Amino acid sequence: MENTNSASKGYLFPLVVIGVLFFMIGFALGINGLIIPFLRTALDLTTAESYLVLAATFSTFVIFGYPCGLIIKAIGYKKTMILSFLFFAVGLYLFIPSAENKSFSMFLLASFISGIGNTMLQAAVNPYITILGPLESAATRMSMMGIANKAAWAIAPIFLGVFLNLSDVKLEDIKMPFYFISGIFVVLGILVAFVPLPEVKAEGEDENDTESAASAYASNKTSIWQFPHLLLGLVSLLCYVGVETLAMASIVDYAKSIGLADPQVYTSYTVIGMVAGYLVGVFFIPKYISQEKAMFICAIIGVASSLLVVFLPVHVSIWFVALLGLANSLMWPALWPLAMKDLGKFTKTGSSLLVMAIVGGAIFPLLFGWLADEFGDLQQAYWICFPAYLMIFYYALSGHKIRV
């Protein structure tokens, strides 16, 4: 299928459908932001142990990222999306017996299974939305999806906060919301099965295409490991997902640790920053600012904010954790298309490799929890963000241009 303007009438409906899927990804991940401090109190866990919930969720990306690419090749984007909802529903439902048995290992299993669903859905929707229209406007489409995703991430802990009282922890309170949530994923999986989503291909992905620039660049390559801009993008994406997950999931924990009222609402402040950045992406990329320039500016904000988080007084520094939302906003929308550019026939393999980088969402929170235990202080654990933003800064400046 040839690329056409994603804003055209033919692609408007698929954009809306994929937006709903991005919303559900955000909702499922946003649950962790409140579950982490909740489980730590209920099961008397250390900080590092509680962050194993995120590690279990995101470790699936490195385990199943590449196989998901093979699944997409075999059954297509749409059927992979439907399959992902099955895993989501099963994993989220397992939170109920986990609560009944007060079993942390069962919570980890539930997070792992829902993580498989997350991996499948991410492997399908991210390349799909990237190649649904012109590559130079991919960041615009990804920004739209980001608004849906992060809005859901903010709503999730507030939704759970209606059922869960952090000051009076009762694991049985988890049962009702997770019956509801797992049911939603079942219904959505059924609905997606009946939605007409066109199968799309990237430039040069069709083996019969021998004329495009992407085909010419990829034609003499025999392995996905021969694309340096993709490999550097892989490292940058791993760093990005790590710091983004940390900013979103840890701010509730940080607010609670310094005694702020209603800690569950602080995720929404991070989301406000991200949505503000996404709106810039929607209205200004690529007409007024390039994807590369947007990522460069965001990387500078990230480097500066990560330093201010650890040096300022805690009641001020938490607002710079929220500002990391703005820093992270246009990184994913720009990183993904820049890393996938010119992959040609390796597009699906490259996208599955990039999905594996989402394991950063497991690595960084786990290291953050370990550092917090070592320092005895959540604030100093945020040092982990600084080198990550430096790597993203390098990729935005020159790493994405390397083609030798």
C-alpha cells in the first residue's frame, strides 16, 4: 500500500482506532504508578522489590520483542493487535487471585502476562502509525497517539484511587476495579476484530520495490545489525523509555515519600507537560520545526531538569520530575521514525528490535529502586536520569544521521 497523507479521509478512521489502542496501553501502564506504593505498604516490600512490578511488565519487551515481529509478519498488524488484548485481559484478571492470596509472586506473574500483551500491541501499533502516512509527518501522528496514551496514564491511578485507600491498605479492594478493567480489554479485543484496518507497508518494504531511496540503501544489507542509526536509536529509545517510565510511575511514590497530600494526582502534572509537548508536535511538526530539532530541544530540557531534580529542595524538585514530562514528550514521536528511516525490507525486523528497547521501562525503575534503598532517599536516585538524557541528546544532535 502506498503512503498517503494520514490526514486524508481514508486514514482518519484508522487513526481514531489506533488512538483508542494507545489509550489502553497508557491505562494499563498507568496502573503501575499507584500499585507500586500500594503493594509496598500492603506486602511490606522494600523499594527495589516493589519496582519489580515494572520490571516484570517491561522485561517482556526484550524476551518477546523479536518474536512479536515474526508474529506480525505471519498474521499481520490487526490480528496481532487482537491477540495482544487477550494477554492483557488474562494478565489484568490475575491481579484478583494475586490479591486474594496476598502473593507478590502472583502479582509479578500477572504483570508479566499483561506485559506480553503490551509488547504485542506496541510492536503492532508503533510501526503501523509510523508508516500510515508520510515519514516526515510521523512525529505528528505519534504526538496525537501520545496525547491519548498519556491521558490514560494519568487517569489510571486516579481511577484506582477511587477504590484504593493508600492510608488504609486492603488488598481485597483491588478485586472490583480489576474485574472491570480486564472486561474492558476483552470487549475492545472483540470490537477491533470487526474494525476495518488496512494493512500498510513502509517505503521499500515491498520486495518488488527497487526504485525508492530506502530500497537502494537497504539493498546491499544482509543483517539488521548493519544499520548504525537504528542501533544508536535502539540505545536512545531504551534510555528514553526508562526515564519516561520513571517520571510517570515514580512521581506518586516521590510525592508520598515527602508527605504531600493526594499523591495519586501528581502523575497528572507529568502528563500535562507531555500533552503540552505533544500539542507542539501536532501543530508545528514538520511545518515549522523538524522532528530532529524537536527531539534536540526536549533532550536539553531533560538534561537540565534531571539535574534540578536532585539539587533543589524536595518540595520544589518534584515539579521538575513533572517537567520531565515535557522533556519526554517529543522524544518517542521523533526517535521512532528517525530510527526506522531507510530500513526498507528490514522495516518489520527493525520495528521489533526497537520494541525490545522498551525493556528500559524495566531496567531504569529497578535501578532507581535499588539506588533509593542505597541512598535511603528517592530524590538522589533520580541521578539515573542524567546520563540517559545525555545519550538522547547525542542521538538528536548527530547519531540519527550515521549511515556508514
